[in-house]
Amino acid sequence: MQNLPKKVRSKKLNSKVDLTAMVSVSFLLIIFFMVVGELSKPKIIDLNLPDLYRGCGEPITGCYKTDRFYTVLLGENDKIITYPGILNYSTEKITQTNYSKNGFRKELSAINKKILEYSAAIGKPNRGVIVFIKPSNKSNYGNLVAILEELRLANIQTYNIDNDFIPEEEKLLAAN
């Protein structure tokens, strides 16, 4: 037999793959998708709407009980006209007041206290007044800011700013 040259076998090295970087990247991706998923959820705001009447057909009130409504009309020359409920159905008198401590603030505190007591009596505590603020075109921005500050001081969080006047409200502002 011939002496054949022996095959030279290369020495096999133990190859190891370092997965540290792969694990780090995968954890970063997991965290990224968790954060994106949480941030993409829609954010909602609780609306504290008044109680609905069952089976009412009143288009103006929108079938809401108006015993918690309080409307503030802002006119020219720092004029404030207020009334509870809806103007067409208001049983109490319409008042004209001012921005002093003994004016709007006192009236707002009294109406809120009255409504909170009424809400507690019917078994729905902590349901205070809903204030509708209606600045006219002739009122200034400072008047609106003053009213919002009074609402903050009275701890009233449910209010609406709207400049759609019904004809009765326009007549009321023009008359006073």
C-alpha cells in the first residue's frame, strides 16, 4: 500500500453566537410597542350631563331636566344677567348683577348650594349646578375670564361657553 498523504483535518473551533445584543433589541422593541399601544388608546372625558326626562318631547330643553341649569349672559359695560333654568321655562326672576363679592359670587354660591342640597335630597349627591356662559359680541374678554375665575373659586366644574342667543335673551340684553 502506498503511503497516501493523510488528509489534513482542520481543527473545528467551537463557534458561539453572542445573543446579548439581540435580547437587548427585542426588549426595546417590546417596550416600544407597549408604549405605542398605550398612547394610541383614545382618551375620554367624563361628561356630567343633567338627568334626562323619560319620554319628554321638548325640543328646546333636549329632554333634560333643567333644575340644575344656570345661565349667565355677559353684556356690554360689565353687565351680567343671570337666570336659573331655561329662559322660556324659568320660574324664578331674572337678575342683573355685577362682578363684586356680594354680586355674582354670592348669587353663584347660593344657587350652587341650593342645587347641591336638592341633589342630595333626591339621592344623587355631588351633582351641582351646570352653568351656561353666553358672552355677547359687545362684552369683553376680561368679563369672560372674570366669570371663569368665579366658577373656579366656587368649585364649579361643569360649564359651557356658548354665544348662540335665543331671541328672548337678545331682547333681555337690549332691555337692561
